[in-house]
Amino acid sequence: MVEKISEVEEIIKILNEDFVRELEATMIYVRNAFIMDQCDPSRVTEDIAVDEMRHMNWLADLIVKRGGKPRMVHKELDFGGEDLKSQLEWQIALETEGIESYKQQIDAIDDAEVVGVLKHIVDEEKRHRKEFSMRLERIKE
Ligand SMILES: [Fe+2]
Ligand SMILES: [Fe+2]
């Protein structure tokens, strides 16, 4: 059997990587919601930005409880292009990246509280991906 990750420092490091990804998603979605010229995808993107900020809060809570501090250092943001289609495609890709990372972590981490929160987050990311995909399908019609 593969050994699970139980060392607290290692768990804090992983949670901080998640935290930064949520921070980046929050900022990208807030910005794109203003840029999008169609009302419905813009509103959906804005609502989902709020979900991503809640994910930041949940992760920060787990980090602080374990003696860490949330990192606010993010990479240069990629907003996914100038038109609605490319922005939605990029947002779908970001959700997929998050889902894949969270799934791996859920399997690897030996901390019931952390795994519980990550499972909740991954369910929401799947819903986000579906919401963005529906908007993408609509503009292709
Ligand atoms: Fe998220
Ligand atoms: Fe999401």
C-alpha cells in the first residue's frame, strides 16, 4: 500500500498550493465577469468567484488550525483571452485542473478533516465546470 501523507508540514504545503489556486481563480473570475459582454455568463462567473473565495476561507481555516499561515503569493494571472468563448474555455480548464488536484489529494492525505473539506470543494468545482460548459455550449449554438 502507498503510504499516506500525514506529516502536518506537508499537509500545510499542499493546502497552501490549493489556497493560491483558489485565490487565482477568484481574481480571474472577478475580472472576467466585468469583461464579459453577455449578462448570463457574466453573472454565473461572478457567483462562482464568490464560491472560490469561500474555498479560500475554508482552506485558510484548515491551514491556520494546523499552525500555518495562508500564502498570498500568486503567479501572473492568465485570463484566457479576449472573447467570451476563450474565457469560458479557460475557466473550464481551470476547474478541471482543480478537480484533478483535489482528487489526488483526497486519495493521498491522511487527515479526515482535510479530506472532508476537499471532497466538499471538489463537488462544487464539478458543478462550476458544468455551469461554464453549459454557457459555452449556448454560445456555440
Ligand atoms: Fe474553488
Ligand atoms: Fe471552481
